[in-house]
Amino acid sequence: MTQTVVALVGVSGVGKSTVLRAVAETLVFQHLQASALIKDARNALEAGAVGHDDLRQVDIGDNQALLVEGFRAARDLAMGTVILDGHTVIDTPNGLVRIEPSVFGALGIQKIVLVVDGPDAILRRRAADTTRKRPVRSAAELDKHQNEALLAAYAAACLLGIPLHVFPISDLAGILSVIRNDRD
């Protein structure tokens, strides 16, 4: 069996979790969340728990090294499909930081699926999610972040020679088709 490793990416609040719940209704896959892998690895190294939203406060490069380590340890080689739920840019206190294409390469990512939505919809989704402490951003800022996420995804795909697929969150059929390998 050949394993497919997909990076499902998008800005925080775009609806990646919603997409993955819908995909899980029709496809069996291993879901690895980048932030959870980093958080678990960081907590194993440091005394005291690091929260999900605290990850943007620490060195992003260190986090990505922990991600690669955690991904390699958690990846189930018996699964036909592995989906990494993550980002191509991180919104830090010092501005946006791009995830280097080499990180996606080290993870063995074979295709990138970028989920997008209108900035007003992302803003509403973020405001409604009281479980997270994301930085407060305007719709215009979220639009810029989403454009940067697209540029970073494109750069990673080009440098790694892998496909990039961009879908609005409403196109679940298209997303599922790419994840299932119906099209590349």
C-alpha cells in the first residue's frame, strides 16, 4: 500500500477542523495536528504545560523542528492517508512568519491543500471560537494573512515539486477528491 501524506493548511480560523470532520465521514485517515504535535513535544522537554495558543510566542524554528520529530514518531505507516492539519504562516507577536518549505519536505508531504474563505467569514469564525486566544485581527489583516499563506504554500509546492490545490471551504467535494487521490 502506498501512503499519501497531505498538508491541509490555511489561516487560523478558516475552517480546517470543519473540513476534516466532513472528510472523516467518507474517508479513513490519520489526522495529525501540527500544533498538538509541537505542544506535546515541547511539554515533554519543558517543565510546565505549554498551551495551544502559547506556541506562537516561542521560537517558530524550534517549533518546526519539534513538529518534524513529533510527526515522524506519530505517523502510522499502516494508514493509507495521513493528513497534517497545519499552517504555512504563523501569526506571531512580531508579525507573520512563513513555515519554510524544507519543513514540508522533511515531513514527506506529497501535496498541499490550502483552504480559503472570505476574511469576514474567518473573522466571524474566530470571534465565535471562545476556546482559543488568537490575536485580534481585522478582516483586512486576515485577507493579507490569507494571501501570505497562499504565497507560502505556492513557494513550498514549487520548491518541493508537489501539487498545490486551493479550495474555498465550501468545496468539500473538491477537497475530498484531492485527498482521495481522484486528482492531483
